[in-house]
Amino acid sequence: MSHYHAVVWLDHKEANVMHISPDDVEKSVVSPATPHRNLHRKRGSVSGSRQPEDQNYYHEVVEALAGAAEILIVGPGQAKLELIKHIHSHDQGVSDKVIGVETVDHPSDAQLVAFARKYFLAKDNMKSQ
């Protein structure tokens, strides 16, 4: 079933994708193929550089968002911004569907759905004025 709105909460360990309609919520969870590793630079390392982001993980998240006309991306850290970078570089058709990026800690599924519904309602109300 295709829903008009979708919200994705993600960090570097997993992404919770929720497709939302007025009476229904469909949830899927996407995890990276490789276990989470420390992405921060290590002082004194030979290369002094970060580990590269897992682009396959972000691609799978984008695939899980298929069918949504409006997408809200949330999360506690940098993964949400890395997803946006991935979308702009690899999935430009999806970039027009992203209507917001917000910092949200670790909500329950019910809290995430409530937050998203409130966010989408506010955006819809702003469009109609």
C-alpha cells in the first residue's frame, strides 16, 4: 500500500521508515550490511581521515521510502545529514520530496508517528495559506 507521507528516523545503526496514512502506519527497518563502526577521526592515525559512509545503507533507506510523496527525515546525529547528501548525489528525484530534516532523539514508534503527523499537518496548513 502506498502512503502519501513517510518519516524516517535514522542513525548509523538502523533506519526506521514509517509510511503514514490517516488510518494506517507501515513500518520497515533498514540496517547496514556491515556492523556500525566508529566514524570519527582518530588522533594520531596514519591517514587522519574518517571511514567512508556506507552508501549502500543510504540507498536501501531511499528504496524503503519509495511511494511517498512527502518525506520527513529525523534522527539524533549526523546520519540524517549523510542521507540528505546521498539523496542529492544519487537519488535526485527523491530530493524534491524531502520537506524537512529535524533533530529528534530516540522516540518510540508512537511518538515518531505523532511527531510526523503534527509536522505534516503544519506543513500542509502552511501550503494552503
